[in-house]
Amino acid sequence: KEVYLNGSWLKPEKAQVSVFDRGFMLGDGIYEVSPFYKGKAFKLKEHLQRLQYCLDEISLDFDAFSLEEVIYEAIERAKLSTEDCAVYMQVTRGVAPRTHYYPEDARPTVLLYVFPVILEGFEKKTWDVMATEDKRWHRCDIKSTALLANVMANEEAVAAGFAENLLVRKGYFTEGSHSSLFFVKYGVVHTHPEGPQILSGITRAEVIKICSDLGIKVREKAVHIDELVEVEEIFVTGTTTQIIPVTSITHKNKKVYSASKDSITKKLQQFFIERTRS
Ligand code: PMP
């Protein structure tokens, strides 16, 4: 297996980055994960557009779409052209003496690799999750490699036997530690509006589109933790997560939600499978 690093294809153990790389020292980098169903891209343009948006937001001068060719070469080289797989891409600001301001002449460090992933069978899963305070920064729309708050939140969940940690800011759910979040309340699908408090999820956008095509009402409005009594269904979405129903939420060691229905989630899963597999 090989990884792409700055124009070369290398064995992972030979792919090395300087200790002065700003990605390593400062978390000064952006990443992206894009799925391939039986080797066929799904929403690749949207993933590259989000990568470009994030790079632009941190003034990192790099053309995200220049990776398109590299992506297909990676899939061919890994012999995954007919398999379910995903491409990981990462661009950091590169190697420079350590400063907090952006250095003038650093060249971006570009890493890319493909990995097999099981995208089948997600519709048979359910997640019991916990909820904690959202301790992330105020630019969650930037897909930064600096994921410490997400890592801490997910670790807390996994260590306690939960599948995911739903994050709560000032009483309102934002999203999961590595997933977008949806609620069904009186038959209307609710999700946190786009902006600096959540990642603009590509799967989230597709789910909103499916709802609109099916005539299911969507409100991009945050749900308060006290509103859970009115919630019938909850599901999380993501590139590798796809769409998974949340069966319960535990908050401060108390179960604060148990799912009462699953019909809208099931319908969205069914249409999502059609769109990703056709
Ligand atoms: N929010 C966060 C914090 C995530 O890490 C992810 C996974 N990339 C998502 C949402 C889902 O986004 P997407 O559907 O684009 O994978």
C-alpha cells in the first residue's frame, strides 16, 4: 500500500514529514474524506469545494481540484476501482520556523491515500449515544486537522460504551463529534443551521435534498435539550456513517431520550442507498 505525499507515491513507513511541519506543530491544516461506492465517486465535487472553502478561510494557497487526478490514481494503484472505499486528503501549511502568524514562503504539505471502508449494512445499525457540552472552537465550519476537542468528546463516549457524543452549546444540540445531527419533531426534520457552529456536512446536504424531493418538511433550526420530549426520531449522518438512527441519549448519567419511531429515518436510508448505489 502506498500514500501520496507531495507528488510522490511512497510506502507509509517511508512517507515522512518534518517535525517543523505546521500541521504537526500547530494543527495548521485542513482535511477531507470523500467516499467511493464500488469505486464510483459520490459528491466528490462537493467534497473538493468544501476543502477549497476551508483552505481559503485560512488563506492556505492550494488548488483543491488539482487533487482530482491524484485521487483516481490512488484508487487504481490500491486496486480499489470496484470496491467501496474512501479517500483521505490533508493539506497543511508546510514546514517553517514555528510562529503563530502565517509564514511567507512555506509550501503546503499534501497527503492523500485511499482506504477500504464498509459502506454496506449501515441501515441495520442503531446507535446509543451520550451528550456533553460542545467544547470546540467557534469555527466548526472549518474542517481543521486540529481535532482535539472532537477526539476528547468521542473518547468520552466510547470509553463509556456509547457510539457517539452529541454536542450541546448553550443548551442547543449542534452536531456529533464526527457526524451531523437530525431530529424529527411532529413529522418535521430539524437540523442546526449552517454557520460557524457546525461542519457543513455533505451527507447532511444530501439528506436535506432527499427530504425536499420526498416532500418531507425540513427546518434548519437548532433543537434544545429540553425539547427532546417532543422528538420522535433522531439520526446522525456522515460520509462513512451514512445515516444511522439514534435509539437513546444519555446526558449526565441519565437517559434523556428514547426513540419512539423510525419511519422517516428508514425512508431516508432507503432513498440514500438508491442515490449512492445507482
Ligand atoms: N460533523 C463533523 C464534526 C464531522 O467530523 C463529520 C464527518 N466528516 C460530519 C459532521 C459529517 O460530514 P460529512 O457528511 O461531510 O462527512
